[in-house]
Amino acid sequence: MNKMKVVEIKEPGKIEIVEKPIPKPQKGEALLRIKYCGICGSDIATFTGNQPFASYPRIPGHEFSAEIVEIEENDFGFEPGMIVTANPYFNCGKCYSCERGKVNCCESNETMGVQRDGSFAEYITMPIERLYDGKGLSPKTLALIEPFSIGYHAINRGDIKEGDNVLIIGSGAIGIFAMLSAKMRGAKVYITDVLGGRLEKAKKLGADGVINSKEEDLVKRVKEISGGKGMDVCVEAVGRSETFLSCIDNAAFGAKIILIGNGKTETRFNHSILLKKELNVYGSRNSLNDFPDLIESVSQGKVEIDDIITDEFDLEKVTDAFDILINNDGSKLKVVVKFN
């Protein structure tokens, strides 16, 4: 067999399952048989034509687990049959960010499924040094490590402390992963959104409190929670102007704001409020050396993440998987596609 099934976004709004040759690993690469792929917001943006960095046709996907099929002798202990995931952010190794070890924000970053073809294929090749041992995690759980790493890296950027009051704006998968990451640090975490179904899920997954900003006055509720002080940390996980401004409104004097949501609209505000409150604003991009820690934490039962998955589809139903996320009523959190 030398052919495989591949999911390809031909152009905005047009997705197909096509046949392509199974890739041959080059020196330093492994051939992987994909097990599960998660659908990220960036994949939906590519499908709808709202991803500014994508070109077409494009194979989506960068949240995945896989079985090693072929691999050369290596110093990492990888062998055929092992279940792995991988770092999907390809850095240039030459820019100033890379020189300083900040490879997650490489100036020429190429993320799988966006600037280069991704994991929505029965087989892919990956550089061996980018692989991570799944440490016994199920393939379905292992496919969640990459999105978990996004929220985890953001929380690490803000150096959240035990006892901090944290407000996360946006209860999508990344917002909930940020919530779980902050809880791991001992923070008290509240999540706000306008979708009641997502907030119910966030509560079940461990949020200390949820606020439906469509039904409650968020600023008033935050004052009640914080005794009028404001939140120690506000995390923006939506990518909209109004949610960034809401972080500023609800942050305490001397607080931190962490930005995860990737938006396309401009935000206008008087920057003097940042000075007045002496706010620390952190941008967060991709993740940095976070995969091993998260795999270890999940495998040891320190944090439970499987319930974030709300829907699973077989490869043949991949168009349905994309459709339910495009028309998400708020009940869909993380959707995964089973390949093998």
C-alpha cells in the first residue's frame, strides 16, 4: 500500500478527503501513523478563509497523536510501535528569538496546518527531535497535549502564584486549559463567557466560579468576588477588542493581563490606564518546552483533561466535524477526529 487518505482544504469553504502517496521519511525523520487529531480554532479559520497566514490548498491540523511506523536509530529512545505526539511549531533557528531560545515566537514560525501542511493525514513524517513519548497516555488523550500547552505556556508567562484571583475571559478549549493550568498553580480561577453551556462545562472541570456576562454585570460581579480590589490576573482567551478592554477594566492595580486570543481587529483605548494601574501585559504565543511536563502531569493523574472532548468523528465524517464547530451553539468544546 502506497496511498493514504488526506484531509485537504482546497479553498475557503471547500474541504475534501483525497488520496496522496504515503510520505517517505528523510534522514532524521520518522514516519508516523496518525491516531487522533483535534480541530483547533486556527483550522476552522483556515476553512472559513479567516486565517491570514494560510495558503491553499492546505492540510489542516497540529493537535495529534501517532504511532511510530519507521524510525532510524536515535538517541531519544524512540522505536517503532511507540505512541507519540510532536511539537508542531517549526522555527528557523537563525532569528534573534531563536538565538535566545525563544523558539515559540520565532520571527519566521511555521505552524503545521497554517503555514505548512498539517496532521490531518493517515501518515506524516516528523523530525525525530520534535517527538514526545506519550508515557502510556491513550492516543485520544495525547492529542489534547498540544492545546493544553497553549494555555499552560500562557499561565507560566504570567507566573501565577498560589492564592491569586484569576479571571479567564473565554471558556473555549484554550480558556479551560488555561483555567486548569492556573489551578495547578494553586490559583482561584473564575471564567466568564456568554455561552451558558460552555460555562457549565468549565464549572464541572474545576472552575471556582463562572460568570455569564450576557446575564450578569461582569465588573460588578468581579468587585464582589475580589472585595472591590479587582483580579490579580486577567487572561484574554477570545481575541476580541472588547474582551481585551474588559481585562483592563477588571484587573486590580498592579495586576497582570495575559493575552492568548488571536484577533484581527484593532483596539482603541487610552493607554494611560495601563500606567495608572501599572498593569503588566503579557503576550503569549504557542508553547515552549511544555509538552514533557504536561504529559507527565496527565499520566500521573495530577490533572484530568479527557472531559474536554465533547465529540469524536471518524475520518470519513470529517466534514461533519468541521460543520458542527462552524455552527457551534456553545455545547461543543474539543472535537477530535479518529484516523487509525
